[in-house]
Amino acid sequence: MQITSLQKNHIQEIILLSNQVFGENFLTKSYLLQYINSTNHVGYVLVTNKNLIGYLLAETLNFKQFTDSILIEKEWFKEHFKDYNNINLIQQIAINKQYQKQGFANQLIKETTNHLSITCCLAWKKGKVVALKNTLLKNDFNYLRTIDNYWSKDSLVKKYNCVFCGQPPCNCSAEVYIKKNASI
């Protein structure tokens, strides 16, 4: 197993994995191209036996970029993150189903968060199931709040199908988690 930076040759496999984990058309090639040779976009892939089994996408954003990227409840985010000049926002983490619950998401998160003062992650929630909840808590993230129907308008505009809800609108909620790195 090896963690490497996202490269162009990973894009098709990432899209296929995203379609399985998040739903059809949630991730696009043009979006992923931002992660190639970028200073504020960080993409890591997890490869074993020449097969991509997982990925993590994050962005290091200044305060304005961070709040602009938030889909709803912008004022709450502005108030809560106002003391930070740069915020790392984990956009997506996906692990192939046959490799889940083996610590691979933990490895990707550690690779991303060790050198940043604050990281935010919006974990997908459907009913009582919260993707990544245990992984985030194991990696010293703290739960802040739940935002209902977080992806609803976004799914209608971008026309992606949620793996849980099907065709738009997505009615999933987001749980907001943060990790403050005291050593920085």
C-alpha cells in the first residue's frame, strides 16, 4: 500500500470510485484537474497492487475562499472560523468498499492534517449513518453541528445523483467536524 499525490492517470479511477461511494456525476474530470500541480489543492491516492483503492481531496483556503466554498449557513461558518487566515477543508474521502474498516482513511487523513493549524470536514449524513464519523473522531476531530439538507440545492444545480437519495435533490445532511492542531 502506498500513498501518493494525485496524478492525471488517477482521474478515471477516482471518478469510478466516487460514483460508487457518493453517486453518479458528483465528481467531474474538470474538478479533479484542479488538484494537479496546485499549491492550494491537495489530492492523495491510496494504491495497492497497482489498483487505486482510495483518495482524499482537500483545499487550503484563505478565510474568504473558505466561506465562499460553503454551500449554506455561510454566516455560521464566518462566525466560527473568523479567527483563522487559512483553513484546510477536506472535500472528499473515499475508500473502495472491500478495503473499508482497515485504517486506510485514517492514513489519508493523517497525511493531510499533520502540517495545518485547522482542518474542517463536512461528513455526509443520511438518517443515523454518518460517513467518516468514527474515523474523524479517532483523528482528533471534534463535532460542531449538523446542517440539514446541506447538498440539496447543489445537487439540483450540478445534477448529480446521491448514492443514498438517488436523483436530485439530495436530502442528506452534513455534520461539521474540525481539528485544531495545537503543535502549530
